[in-house]
Amino acid sequence: MPDVSLGSLLAAALVSAAVALSVEWFAKPRLEARKERILGRYRARDNVWRALNSILLAAAVRVKSNETQGSAVS
């Protein structure tokens, strides 16, 4: 097995630490903000679908109610 110098190991460790810290300091805040924007869009879309489902349910109940009242009157 070839000998690995201490300088090579130290350089690799420093590069690894620098990359990890730069990602932590610069990329993560942007990614977290992006995640919040995406989750906000999903929440808004879910709220619209819930409201639409409530409207459709109310309309279906009303139509059903009108049908049963109409047949009883006739």
C-alpha cells in the first residue's frame, strides 16, 4: 500500500470542511426559503380543493333535497 502523506490528509480534511461549511452557510438558507415557498403553494392549493369540495358537497345536498321535495309535492 502506498504511503499517504500527512499533508494530503490534512488538505483533504480542510477541503471537506470548507465545502461542508460553505453549503451550510450559503446553500441551506436558500433551500429552506425555497422549501417554505413550495409548501405554501401546496397548502394554498389544498385549501382551494377543500373549499371546492365543500361547495360541490353543498350543491349535491341541495340538488338531492330539491329532488326529494319535488317528488313529494307532485
